[in-house]
Amino acid sequence: MPLEPIEIQNKEFSTTWRGCAPREVRQFLEQIADRVQELKKTVEELEKEKQSLKKERDKLQEHENQTKKILETARNLTEQIKENAREEARSIKNQAKREAEQIKESALKEAEQIRDEQVQLKARHRELRHNLNQLGEELKQFARQIGSEDDGFPDES
């Protein structure tokens, strides 16, 4: 049963022949009542502070939970971005390989065409050289023939 300061102050004691001095008892009871009142105020203030701290704690816990959710979302997004980057890198690498292979095949075809043209040009060169040599021989024969025919004609000079 809680003891209220007013009850302490209003407490009546029976008197006995050799009892305590009523005035001293009364003063002491008033001091006790005052102290109990102070303690009650302190308890009320502490209770209010406790409630305030609980609210603050709840807010902090909510912030902590939100922060954890944000961090988890950030981790997930980071992993997703990394995976997307890896996939894109693989795709770019594969595309580059395909393009390099196409360039290589194209270069090999072009080199083969150039070799074929070179072979044809060498053959044509030999043919032209042969024809030129034949023409040279024919010209020599013709010149000899003309020279031998000149021997029978007088000079026109």
C-alpha cells in the first residue's frame, strides 16, 4: 500500500504517559512527507525521461532497420550491377572475337585474291616478255632482211 505525503503529515498517534514529544514527531513526519514528495516527483520525472528514452530508442531502432534495408538493397543492387557488367563484358568480348574472326577471314580472302592476282600478273609478265622477245627477234630478222635487200639497191642520197 503506497504511502502518500498527506497521509504521513496527517497521521495521528495515540499518546502515552512517557511517549515522544508530539511536536518533534510532527516535524519529523513533515520532513519525511517532504522527502517522499520529492522522491515521488523524481520518480515521475524519471518515468517521463524513461518514456522519452523509449521513444528515442524506438526511433533509433526504426532508423537502424531502415538503414539495414537500404544497405541490403545497396548490396543487392551492387551485385546486380556487377553481374550485369560481367555479362556485358562477356558479350562485348564475344562480339569482339566474332568481329576479329570476320576481319581475319576477310583478310585471308583478300590475301588469297592478291596472291591469285600476283600469280596472274607474273604469268602475264612472262607472256608479255616472251611476246616482246619474239617481237625483238622478228624485228631483228626484219632488219636483217631489209639490210640484205638494201645491198641490191643503189643509194638514194
